[in-house]
Amino acid sequence: MLSVACVVLAALFWGVSGGIGAILMDEGWGPYVVSLYRGAVGLMFMLFWLAIRAQDNGLGNPKLWFWSVVAGLGVTGNFAFYFTSISEGSVAVAATLMYCAPVFVYLLSFALRLEQPTWTKWGGIVVVMLGVMLLTQIYSAGATSFTMMGTTAGLLSGLSYAVFIFGFKYALPHGSPQAILSIAFTVLVLALLWPADTNRIVAALGASHWLWFAALGVLGGGVSFILYIEGLINTAPSIAAVVAMVEPVTAALFGVTVLHEQLAGFQVLGIVLILLAVTGLSVHSRVRRASLDL
């Protein structure tokens, strides 16, 4: 139960971090600055975690570094595109679009011949696409304030998260999770220094919103990742896949209740379709792999 609780808390914190990012962007801070601070504070936590668990970290292995850099590019795109999507629309829509990441994992797996396509998988992907159409209301021009850029950025955040998953997966046999995440978050900080603008980065340190930046980093980049990794150790993958629904649901509730965002009936239906289809695909894939391992 404790492991499941850790995964739930991690997903809850990720959902809340989207709302905190929206608050900061409403105050005039750009998506790149918000993303950088989420990653920079997260990096402090990863380095501390690495320091207290320094054994068998694999930092001398070139393969660890290569795949960790790939994971870092993935998490950079995930954070940056996610907050760009929020700035162009709403937390609820952006978080749900990002939750489509497993679909991109499937498509990449199909392309790389790591997994065989089936009618069940393609059916799930089609349902997700239908959900995205309903969620973003692309079938009705002018029906929503969510822009094409917001939709594209939301889907790219999911694609970037898929890249992070692949990078992390292939780095893990060569070192510890804390070493991988330390490298990944370092890549994120370095990659976002230029687009975030050094002047804005420095200005944020002395701004009245610094507590929000700190909360974003602690919840969205530090504690959440540690809780998630520790929780996964003794949590069945199928359960973790279902629990992951907490993130987009939390983000949607935060957007509606705190930020007063509004969702049309078909958008709510789209969210439900995406959550059910993606969760079903994740559970189906992981249970099948577990049975094959047996």
C-alpha cells in the first residue's frame, strides 16, 4: 500500500504542478522560465538523492551517459511543450494531451519493431485520436480558445515524454535511477538557459513569485520523481498504469476549480475516452509482458 501511495502522490504532485505553472504564466513568466525552474529545483533533489545513494551509480559507463542525455532531451521537451500548451489553452486540455504519451510509445515500438501491432492496440489508438478531436474541438472552428499551437505543443509534450521513457529504460541497466535523473535534469537546465533568457531567470529569483517557483520545482521536479521511482519498486505495472490517471484528473480539477477554466460537454467526453483508452492500452501491454515473462 505504501508503494502505491507513493505513486499516487507523485501523480498528484505532477497534476498540481501544471496548475502552479499556469498561475506563474498568468503573472507574466514564460513557459521556458517556468520549465527551467521546475527542472533546476528538481536537479537539486536528484543530486542530493545521488549523494546519499552513491553506490553502483554507473557514472563511469558511457552508455549510461548516452541514454541519460536522450532522457534529458525528452524531459526538456516534455516540460517546455507542456507549459507552452497550457499557455495557449488550459491545464485540463494540456495535461490530457500529454497523457497520450503511451500512444507514442506504441507507435515508436511499432516503428522500431520492438512490439507487434494488434487490432486491440490500433483500436485503442483510434479511440485516443477521437478523444483528442473532441477535447480540442478541432471539428468546430472557433468553438474553443485552445489554439492549434496549444494542441500541437500538448501532443509534442506527450511525444517528448515517450522519448524520456525510452531513454530512461535503456539507461537503467547501466546505472542508478538517481544518476540517470541527475544527468537528465542537467541536460534540461543547460538546454533551456538560452530560450528562457538569463535576465528573466535572474529576475525570477528576486520576484514576489519565488515561492511559487520553489513549490513548482519541489512538487513537479523533485519530490514527485523520487516518490514515483521508489513507489514503482514494489508496485505492479498494471496498477501503476491505472494510478497514473491521477495526474490529468488532478490537473483538470485544479484548472476548473482554482483557475476557473471551463470545459464543454464533448471536451469532458474526450477526456474520458483518452483516459480510458490510454490506461487500457498500458494495462494490456504490461499484463501481457508479465505473462510472457512467466
